Amino acid sequence: MSASPLRLRFITSASAFEQLPELRAEVAFVGRSNVGKSSLVNALANTRQLARVSNTPGRTQLINLFGLDGRDDVGLVDLPGYGYAKVPGRIRRDWPEMIEGYLLERDSLVQVFVLVDGAIGPTPLDVQMLEWLRANQVPHSVVATKMDKVKSSRRDARRRDLAAGCDLERGDIVWTSTSNGAGIADLRHLVLAHLA
């Protein structure tokens, strides 16, 4: 399995999927605010500069599209996080339509990676997102972030509990850490497989 960083480049930000350029295939990352989506995008590319990371949850407020260098027909999307109340009301009200429109209507979307905080497990909002994706038959996988925050003595139990909370088998979840790089190569491989 190749551990080579994805060579990603920023293409554009949009408030509606119709504003995005047409691609053959793309994957999207979605999750609760503060789950580490932007950090994970940066880890996949082995850079700190690509996606804007902030200590303030809710910073990603638009659909952010990244392209794969050398490939004009595929991309990776960082969607706004859900569940953070301090984003201005007008923007927060637009998010469901923006995100649902993208997830249901974007023809080039081939896989959604739902990020769940591995240290705390799935929240009710995470479960709601997974149920919504299943009900709408949107292909998706679960990625557990912040693996480094789980004590080694608790990891087996955490893996079991998180999988159960997501109504999945333990082996269905990719565990990652942007701090120590655990699972990043596996996730890169999955992303590339979906964009092949």
C-alpha cells in the first residue's frame, strides 16, 4: 500500500454544488465541527498549508474542492462541519440545503467519508448523518479520527463501541491520527481506489 502523500491543490470554494466545475469522480469528507476534517485533508497531502485549520470549530463554511495534481478529472471535497452553534445563523441555516444538495445531486460524488471523533465516539448528529446517508443510498465509509487521544489500554473497547454506535463491524472503520500518522496511508489508498 503506497504511503505517498496525495498531491492535492485547492481549486475553489462554493456555496452550492452547482458552482463547482464538473469532474468525473470525487470523494467528500463530512463530519461534526471540530472532528478534524481540514487537518485530515492536510495529512493526506502531507502539508499544513492546504486546508485551513483553526482552533475555532465551524471555520469551514463553504464546499471546498481540491484537485489531484496530474489529474484534471477527479477531486476531493471538504464539506462544512455540522453541529456547531456559534456560526452566524444565516450561514448555519443554509448549511443543510448546501450539504444535502451536494450529497444528493452531485453526479461525480462516488464516496463520502464520514469522520467520527475516535476519542468520544459517534454523537447523535453523527448517527443521524449515517442514517440519512443509508436512507438516501449514498455510498459512504466511516473514518475515526484522533486515534492518538485514545489510551492504548482502551483501544479495543473503543473500536468495538464506536463500530456498534455506527451500526458497523469493527473492520469497516478506518482509524486515523493526524498527530502520529496512524491510518493515513490506508486512507490515502482508499481515496485513490475510489478515484481510479
